[in-house]
Amino acid sequence: MGLEIEGRASDSPYVSYVWRSRSEGVDRMTAVATTRWDLVFWEGRDGFHAAVAGPETRVSTAPVPEEAAFFGITFALGTALTQLPVPRLVDGGLEIPDATRRSFWLKGSHWPVPGPDDAEAFADRLVRAGVLVRDPLVAEVMRGGTPDVSPRTAQRRFRSATGFTHGAARQIERARHAAVLLLGGATAEDVVHRLGYYDEPHLAHALTRFIGRTAGRLRSDPRPAQPLSLLYKT
């Protein structure tokens, strides 16, 4: 019972994570903050659906369709659909009309619905068709590199590609990493030292703002009545 989520990381520069889930006996979840956007397909009692789910700047509560099966592709930070700039999707999204189990409409064409085993191939087809683009500067900045452009240009390009400043993206990524560590059994003290928080109150503030759970609750209640949305180490 609940929201069962399983997935895998991807080595594609365009895809961050590939996941699928099923809901049973749950109608709401805690949607944690995320810097990435998803292409999501699901089938429930009312039919088949497709949507683009945008990044989230804060934790929120979201409805979960009853007895539905989901499949999603989480795209890498810095990627974007050419018809939907990521800044327009932040704290929102867009349902794709007239989707079927076989195909959906995207930028003037019907595309076959991908599956967990061909998500990367699907992303490559989008790239070749000019539907999906990527700014490599984003990954370089997130790795701590220094792009060969002015700091102002780097910040402008980063925000244009992601909808976030570098500082905001880093805060969300760090809080998500902290939550994954705590769910895995790490102590708050260990997480503070490993991820560079000032102290435990600093960690607590970040978790409350971006994850919606305290460190103690993450460690003691990994399967709460209101489940968390997708969490994985980025």
C-alpha cells in the first residue's frame, strides 16, 4: 500500500533518472523540491495521460491518482525542450493532450511512448530532431568548474537553462542528498560534516524548506502515511 517507486540512474548527458511507480491506497504525497523536470506518463481509472512536470523550488503537497501506474524520465539539469523553456515550467507543468498508450504529441509530431529500457534512445531521437537541447555550461558550473565566459554571462546562461540561480540549485541538490543519506541511516551530525552545513539547525532549516521532513523523521519513518516524491542521489 502507498506509492511504490523504483528507478535507475542514467549515464546519458540528457537523462538524469528513469523511474516508474504505482499508487495504491494513497491520494496525496509530499512533493520535494527538485531542480529537474520530468516527462511523465501514467494510466489510471480515467485513462492514459502524459505531462511535462517542471522543477519545484519548495516542498508542497500534491494529489496522487488512485490505482495508477506511472513511468517517467527525469532530464538532466541544463536540458530543455525547445518549445518549453524551463523557466516557464518552474513550480508548474503542462499536461499533453490526446496522449495514448502508443503515442503523444510533441512539437508538431506524434512520438511513440517510450519505456524504461529505451529512455536514452528516446532522448537521443529528441536531440536529433531538435526538440531537446542542452547547455553544457550548467554541468560544468555544478561540478565547480570555471566556464570560459564572464561570471555574469555564466549566471545568465545557467538561469536561462535551469530556471534557477547556481546558488539556489546547489541548495536544493544538497538538501536532496542530505535526505537520501538520512533515509539510508546516516546521522544528522554525519550529514552536516559530509555536505558542509554550518550546523544541525542549518541542516534542519534546509530539510524543512526543501524536503518537508526533519532529520529525525527521515531516519525513523522511511515509509510515512503521506509518501515523498522521487528522491535519489544526484
